Amino acid sequence: MKTTQSNLFDFVEEPKEPSTHTEAIKLPKKIETPKPKVIQKKEAPKQKKTLPPPEEPQATDPTPLIHKKSMHNTYTKIVASIQRYFKEAQIENAVIGVSGGVDSALCLKLVVDALGAEHVTGITMPEKGVSSDENLLHARTLCQFLNVNYYNVPINKYLTDFLALPWKPSDLAQINTKARVRMVILYNFANSRNSLVIGTSNKSELALGYGTKYGDLAADLEIIGDLFKDEVYKLAEHVGLPNEFIEKAPSAELYNGQTDETELGMTYREIDIVLRKMEEGLTKEELIGKGISPNIVHKVFRLYEINKHKLNPPYLIRVK
């Protein structure tokens, strides 16, 4: 399948064979035109959505096809796991915060494929003056394209109330409050509409504890929590998300100019290399001995150790 991408908001896919399970998502060419382009579909009889089998490998260049098959298997496992979890919970509906970034965009696509658009609600929760118009546009456009009902709930007025506390909140406290306010909004909707909250953290973030406890790290299920960041990009490409999502710098937009990699002091590529080696049981000394930057190795190990508590339930003091 040939893909051509030009300028921002100009994503075109030229199909040369049937798509496996999705079609390309187009973002509008201009920010001031939020209505998404409609992609014409071939007429087909209406039937219950099912996932087609992986495409047959061809002998000409097997490497891309092997990669594609691996991503399709990952896709089917995640979708089936979402369906099973909701069935066991006896709940039909999901709610998800959509930021305009690749993680939440991929999660939205996966949960829609698993449950159907009619059972999914997206909520954008920008902070006016900090969140970019571009991200808000991308989030809204994706919801519209996937036929997902969505709400836009700016969080500024809720944050202002915390400034009236009898103590002066620190910058760190106020930054974390943003993530927690967003999660409170999601759970308010979930309780009101009998829904489960979809988490959007990836494996790299979870391993480092790069998130806010009881904020973005709080959810009913983490559907991409077993994917490293580089795998998130690969799966996002596989399901047809435009490059606008894939190529933008990851950012929680907790303050002006913030990006994940600048704040962490290392790239996700560097982080994922170390995390994979840690999974294999290699020590800091062994990783450094393999030529990996000592600074990166020590940072990753330190963040892993000091933030493990973020993924654990509250410590229970036992008396019997």
C-alpha cells in the first residue's frame, strides 16, 4: 500500500490492495476548517465488524510483511482483550481523554474497533493558554472521523479554585493537579454513564513512572501499557493514523513549551533500548559495558526505582 504525505493536515493514501482492518484517516488541510474530509468507501453489505486474517506474505521483500503481520497480531490481541475485559465487567461503554497526541489517538482507535463507536465517548480537556489549538483540532477531528461522541471541557476554571487554598500550591503541585483534574472529569462521566475509563499510558512511561499518580496513571484498564513507545508508533502507523500524530513531539502540555523528551533529558529511543535490556535481566554495569551512555543508564534505573510506587496500590499496614 503506497502512502504519500505532504504538508501538515495533508494526508493521502493511495490504496492498491484491500486494507486489513482500517482506512486512512485524513486531517483537514487548514486549522480553521475542523470538519474532517470524508473518505469514500467501497459499497459492502452491512454486517457485524470482524477482523480479517493477516495478509499472506510475499517472497519479494519479506521483512516489511513480517513486521506488518506482527503489528496485526498485536492489534488483534489488544482488541480481543478489550472486548473480553468489558464483557467480564458487564459494562458496554468506555470514556477516554483525547489530547491530540499519538498515545490517546491510538487508544481511541483501538477501543472504537473493539466496542464500536456508539459505545465510546471522547473528552478533550485543554488548558487555555497552554494546550495548542493544533492538538485540540487533531483530537476533535479524529473523534469526528471515528463517529465518536465527544465533549470539550477546558480545565482552567477548575485549576483556579486550587489557587484559593489556604497555602500557596507549589509549581509541581499545580502541574500534577492538572492531570488529576482531568482524571476526575473522566471518572465523573464514567460514574454518570456507567462507563470504564481507558488509560493511555505506554510501557515506557509506566516503567519510568512518567505520569501523575491518581492523575493520568489512574484508569480502569491500560490498553497500550505493554507497548514501548516505538511500538506505539508502529501500531499507530499500522492502524492508519496520519503522520501528524506520529511525527509530533510527545508532550503532556502541562506547561508552555513542555515536551516529554526534553523534560526526561533523553529520547524515547534511548529509553526503550535500556528498558528492553532491563527486561532481559542486564545490570547497569552490563549495559554500560555494551556501550550505552552511562548517563542514560543511570537515569532510567533511577526513575524506575523511585517511581515504582506510582503503579502500586496504597501500602496496607497489617495488624493481624
